[in-house]
Amino acid sequence: MPTLPPPLARPFLLYCLLMASWLIALPAQAERLKELASFAGVRDNQLVGYGLVVGLDGTGDQTMQAPFTGQSLTNMLSQLGVTIPPGTNMQLRNVAAVMITADLPPFSRPGQRLDINVSSIGNARSLRGGTLLMTPLKGADGDTYALAQGNVLVAGASAQAGGSSVQVNQQAGGRISGGALVEREVPLDLGARGGLLELELHDADFGTAQRVVSVINNEFGRPVAAAQNSRVIRLDGPSDPNSRVNFMARIENLNVTPSAAPARVVLNSRTGSVVMNGAVTLSRAAVAHGNLSIVIDTQYQVSQPQAFGEGSTVVVPDSEVAIQQQDAYLRVVEGADLSEVVNALNALGASPQDLMAILEALKAAGSLRAELEII
């Protein structure tokens, strides 16, 4: 790094300090309203279906372990005019039973294409090279909203030879881009009650709701928005559909500064991750942390009788149990902002799992000013 001349060093350092203090003093960033809320009813709808994938290269379901695959194929062939004699044991190795899932976007019309996910539910080794036969996709109400069909794209790969195998990614699932055709739309009439609309915040917060109402009313110059609670905001929109669309687009592009999020610490008990936001603080507290370990060591010895002696050879276990406890001293922890909290907790030298227990104890003692969320 180049060295600044002495006359310029002090002004440059002062400039850096001023810039740092200016960045720290920046207010919360304003966001577009479409990132903070959505209109009631404008949402995706989940679809699901059961179907068959054919054309597999011997990697399909084994009908002995997955009898539903053979039953499904028999039913499908009967609908196509092909009769299978009763008791026929079809050795199907190129067919797999699958579940298809898709999301139906709002305002979808018949004829539009949807991307679908195909997942095996039997014991098929791979869906690579398979073709999904026409499958109806149904909603929660049991009605069919789309039909799925097409070639399955599997991203992974596998190879086997001489009893050895190698696999990259999983083979029992794939995707078909544009593999479903919408056959029925979900009825949705926005503003059917005289142009009334509801705007729902993604995160319920009374302060954010109040700011959204103020920004919307200031934008239109009249009271068109009114908060119902910490999440729902009622809007008095126009009754004409075209004017209503312009009204909604104008609202979505308004900039709103959300309220600061509450102090929260998230503990992941499975991975040992500890995450805290910038509002977390620690009031003055004393913490003693020490590790306790129990070691059990078993040595197996052989007891063998002398030659020509009566008796048998036996294995005698010799176990030793040792308890070790690390010395612990009280340490004062305190932090008015996130950096001080991190430094105070790091000074304890605790592992992530121990840190979870310490944070829970600090919360119980009233020192941790944050919500604990364990996932």
C-alpha cells in the first residue's frame, strides 16, 4: 500500500473517519412496497399429480417391491383398450411411478405453460431418458387445472461396472421445462366489492403498517389506505379494471422505510449455527464456562489357563472411567451494539454448541435483550 506524504496523511485520515461516521449514521434503507407486501388473493396455487415415466433403460421400479406401478400401468392400458389377462406378472423395468408438483401462478389462463418437478416414489434407480405420460395436475379442491407430459431432464449422472458404481447428484428426480399445459384458471376477481383491496405485509409490524398508510395517502393526496391491524391494510381503489391495475402498480412502486426488526437470535440446533441481527444487546452479566468430558476406555485382555490345566480361555474386559472438567472463571460480558456483543461472547472461548447454552442462560437471567428462536 503506498505511503501518503505527511501533509496529506492527516486530512486523508480525517476524511476516512468522517466517511465511516456518515455510513454508521445512515438511516434504514427504503424499499419498494412490492418487496414488503402483496395484494390479498394474488398468489400461487400448488398442484400435484400421480403419473408414470416410461422409456427408462432398465432403471425403473421393481414391481415386486412397488406393486402400484404395475397396477397403474394396467389401469392406463385398459383405458386405451388394451386388456391384460388377470394374474399376469409384468416384469417392468422401464417404467417408474412418479409424483408431479407444480406452482400455478396467479391469473394463469388456459394454454399457458408451467414448469414441473418429477420425483420417483418407488425404487427406480434413475429417471434419466424417461418420458412422462399425460398426467392431470389437481389443486387442493380436487379439480384438474393442468395436464403434464414430456421428456424428463435429470441433471445428475451415474455409471456402474464390475460391482463398482459412481454417481453425481441424485437420479430419482428431474424437471420438465414447460411440461404442463394450463387447462383451467383459478377464479380471482380483485376489487369485486366496489374496488376495495387488501394489502398484506409479509412481516406483521404496527410501525411498518403505519408508515405504509402514510406513504400511500401522501402519494394520492387523500385517505385511500387504512390499516386494519399490523398486517392488513385496506385500500379504496377504483372500480374500473384498467384504473385498478394502474392504481395497484402505482402502490407497488412506492418507497417505504420499514421499522427496525426486533432483536432476535436464531439458534440452529442441528448445524450449531448462531445468527443474531444488529439490534441484539447484552446488559452487564457474569458468565462462567467450563467443559466437562467423560472418557470411558475399555481394554480387552485374554485369560488363558496353563498347559494341561483345566479351564478355558476367556476375554476379560478392563474398563477405566475418567472425568475431566476444565477450570472456569467468571467473565463479565456486556455489549451495547452487535460488535461488542460478538467480542464479549468470543472472549468466552465457547464452541457453538456451548454458546447456545450460554445464550439461553443469558436470556433466562435477563441479560440478553433479544428473542431466542430455535430451529
